[in-house]
Amino acid sequence: MNYTVRSVGNKKIVWLQPFNRYLLLEMPAYEVIKGLMNGDNPGVICEELSGCYDLPLPEARRFVDEITRMMEQISALTMNIPGKPSTVSPGSAAEMKLFAKFAWIKSYCYGIPI
């Protein structure tokens, strides 16, 4: 998948070109997304995350799974698959739920209040 990354302070802005979506990420979420985009095995990403951030492996696995689901939802929101039109439109309640989940991940990892 084509994507572009720019740094802004200690954050990363990732532009997902096929979906024309931007994500504002902090570490370790950026590292997970980068690994997934590069085709790395999620199990390897979990192990690296666990080692770098002193997380128990099940917690790292849960975090990677959450981000994987978020990326799948973004893909489903914006890709028009023949025979399977997207039922989620921009600004809809379903899209707001997706981004609320992303805010929850950010809050959980960094202690930032939502």
C-alpha cells in the first residue's frame, strides 16, 4: 500500500494514499502501522512491541489487533468493492464510532484524556 509519512514534533502524520485518509499517530501506534503496511507478520510486531515498551505479550497482541481492526475499518469505509458497496458514509455514526475507537487507543496507550 502506498503511504507517505511526515513528522510533526514527536508525532507522525500518515497519508494512506489509496484511501485518501490521514492518521495522526504517536509511537508505538506508528510502529505498528508501519509494520503492517510493510507486510510484517503481526506476531513479530507484537514481540518487538513487547520488548521495546516492556509490555506483556498478550497486551502487545491486543494492541496490534486493535490497530489491525482499525485499518480494516478504514479500508471498508473508503474502498468501493464491486458488489459490496460501502454502507458507511463520511460523517456517519459508524465513521464517528471508528474514530472514537482510535481516540480510545490513543488514550489507553498514552494516558491522554478523551
